[in-house]
Amino acid sequence: MMGDRWEEEWETAALSAFKADTGERLFSTCGQKSGVTKEGKTWAETWGKDDLLGSWGTKQETDITGASLCEQWGHNLQGDVWVEKWGVNKLGLGVTEEWGWKAGEKCVHVGEEMDGVSKTEEGLCTWTETWCKTFEADGRMARTHAQKVGENGHGDRWREEWDEEYYRDGATEKWASKKGSKDRTQDVWHEQWGEKRAKPDENNDSGRFVSCWAEQKGTNGYGEEWNDAWSEMFGDDGVGKKMCNKWKRFASGAENIERSGEDWDAKNGWFQKGGETIHSGLTVDSWHERAW
């Protein structure tokens, strides 16, 4: 039985540059390794370190099932760091996952500006991203998911996610969410939405809308708060409905509410809709109409 095998090499080069304080020469070093394990996994690595640029490295692996992993990373002399990984996972029943992940840090220095405001202290911009796609044994993509999280070093933070599912008959579901905050204006917000579609047919290549919805809420530095939401539903027989609600509270404590709705039956030719506006508990406007 053959065991693990590998080979490696490296080199160091003197740069035509010197340290300003000591006069010492600067150097650059790099190397690489590669090999095969007794289980048949192949792998390779590279790395380097430069007194002027920083350090970096890469890594790759592939096993006999086809599962793979790739990685790269780096670090510079200004304190910035980044890492990235991606690969393929082989699951049961022929299911395959393709995935990725990356993260990093970047220094934000005193004096840098955003929105007309200069930084008075050191900050750190950070981020993380992930994604994944799932494929059935026949190659059909069944799901995709991704996420982003970050902070820009100026007091802004965010988080985004989205998800999509694809069913065997062609129907789909999608969902997304975004959250964020801003220290300088004391804003906090959250948005999300989703939709469902039926399988494609002769009248709609993308599939008929079954339902969709959205919501938005937040607060700001003026003491205001709000929450808006709407939704729509569509039946395959021409029946549907729509709803919308808006609420806001002002810094004074006063509240304003707007809501409306609609129902219809396109097949039988009727609809009705109505709405109202309420301010601080008092109905200031209302309406209703219908046709049969």
C-alpha cells in the first residue's frame, strides 16, 4: 500500500530596500507544498511573507468523491486582514452543495470622512459573507442562501440575508431581509420581503404569483418610529386580496395609522376595497367602494 506523498520548495530574496530606523535590509520569502494522501486526497499550499507588502497564503484540497476546498488569506502592514474559502460538499443520495465564505478587517484611520463627519479615533471596518447552493442528484438547483454582515468603522452596521427554494414541479419561494443602524444619526431599520410563485405554465414562463409581502420598520434620532406592511394573495381561479397597513409615531407622541384592503374575483366580475386613516385615536378619513 502506498502512503502519503508530498513535495515542497521555498525561497528567500533580498529586496532593494532597507528599514528606515535600523538600516537593515528587507526580505521576501515564499514557498509551496503539494501532495497526495494514502486515501487519494490531493492538496496544495502556497505561502509568502514580504517585509514591504505583508503575508499571504492559499490552500486547495480535493478528495476522491469530488468534494473540494479552496482557501486564500492575506495580511498587509496597515493591519488589513482577509480570508476567503469556497468548496463543494458531496452529500447523500447524490445531493451536492457549493458554498463560499469570506471575511475581512480594514483599519479606518483618524481624519477619514463619511457623511461630512471626520473620524476622531481609530475604527475597524469588518465584513463576513456566506453563500450556499444545493443541487439535487439530477443537477437541479433546489436552494440558494446567502448572508452578509458588516460594519464600516464609522458606526454603520448592516446584515442582509436572502433565501430561494426551487421545487421539483417548478414552483418557487423567495425571501430577503435587510437590517441596519447608523450611530451618527441614531437610525435603526429593518426591511424584509417574500414571494411565492406557482409552477410555470403556458400563460406565464416565470410562474403565476401566489402571494407576495413586504415589511419595513425603523426608528430615527428624532424620536420617530414606523412600521409599514403590505401583502397580496392570488388564487388560480381569479380570486385575490391585497392589504396595506402603515403606522407612525412622531416625536411628540402623536400616532398616525393608514390601512386599506381590497378583494376581487376576476372570474365572476366583482371587487370591493376600502380604507381609513386614524390620527391619535380619531378616524379622520374612511372610504369604501365595490362593484358586483
